Amino acid sequence: MKKNILSTLIAAFLFMLLVYGCKKSGSDEEDNCTQIPKVKITGARTTTYYVGDTIQLGTNITPLGLYSWRTTNSLNEISNSDGVFIPSCTKYDEGWYYLSVSYPDCASHMDSVYITVTNKAEAAPCNPSNNTVTCSSIPNFTFGSITYGIDPGMGLKDLSGNQSFNIYFNPYWTSKEPEDGAYNISPTSTFDQNDLYTVYMNFIYSSIFFQAGSGKVYVSHVGGKLRVTFCSLSFSGSLGGPSYTTTASGMLTAP
């Protein structure tokens, strides 16, 4: 008899352990729902990110739930974990970052942060005279007239000397003021939109149409005016026959 009672008690204990021991308690679920509204994005700089920097975002706490990250620059989800990692950021990574956290039977929660990405200022390695261009194999240029605005023929922002020496900016900057820093040379007016920090340069001398092939220009602002400086850039052109080349250094400042 005692053996039967003991067996019954053991069976009842095992049943209660199976039913209640494997069930998540109401207090745990309640705690999870309480924690989700407290989630905040962490890791974002309060200052600017420079192109090429690492962006790493996380959260202050990580309650159980579904995490979804999106940005103003992408229609697609960029992460479904509790963090975002961008090893080398570009201008396209600038914008709002939105984090959504949800869990069944809990209210969804959202947090956001704005990330600014800009070009890093870089001084030119030479210091030419303002509004002049010095060439290696053709006469130098001294500009009596500098214009800055949208070229009606090209539809691009253009810094021009005497309306013949042109520095065209990537279409991205048509409605924006170009940022300071080093810009790469685009060999043609068809820009690579993977590199927004690019310019296309050309000029005409003695009916020869010269174009810059490669290198960098250095953009800065002096007294609020855009300035472009370049050092020993190679230009080439032709008249349908032999090619002509020259090396040029110069500086143009917007009026």
C-alpha cells in the first residue's frame, strides 16, 4: 500500500514538472514586454563620420524579440540582428537609421539615429597663385573672369575660368554645395556614381580640346567661396592626328 502511494506521488511530481517546468512563466513574458520599450540605439557618433570610417551600431539592452534595421537610403532591411556593421562607409550610408523591435503579445518599439558621412578635408600639396594655371608645354592661363554655377549645356555644376577652363562636379553635387577634401578625376563627363567625390576637367588651347586623365583636385572653402586647387595634373588632347600632352597646376576660386 505504501509502495502504491509513493509511486502515485512520484508520478504526480513528474507530471507537474513536465507541465509547469517547461512553460515560460508569465513574469518572464511580462519582463520581456517591459524591456522592449527601453531599447535604444548605441554606438553612433555625435560627430561626423568620414568616408571610409567604420559604422557600428548596437543596442543598450537585448531583450528577446525580432530586430529589424532600415535606412532612408534603402528600401530593403539592412540587418535583422541587434546591430549594424558597415566596415567602410560611403556618402550613400548617410541618413536616418531606424530600428524596430517586436515580440508576440508585446507592443512594437522603434528608435532612430541620423548618421552624417562627409569627405575629410585635405590640403593640396602645392600652392599655386589664385585664378591661374601653370602648364608645362603650353602658355600659362591667367583668368580675368571666374564663373560658378550650372553649365546649361552639360547640366553639371561648373567652376570655370574665362568660360574655357572647366571643372565639372559629379551630378550628385548639382543641387548641393561640394564638400571639402580630395576629389578624384573622372576621365570623361560620364561619372561613376560609386565615387561621388569626382570632377571632370577640360580646356581648349589653340583649338585642341584637352582633358585631365587621372589624379586629384583639392576642394576647400575660403571666406565661404568654393576653391579648387590641383597639382601637376596630366592633360591630353588632339586635333584628329598626333596627341598633345601637358602638365598643369592651378587654383580657381568662385566669385
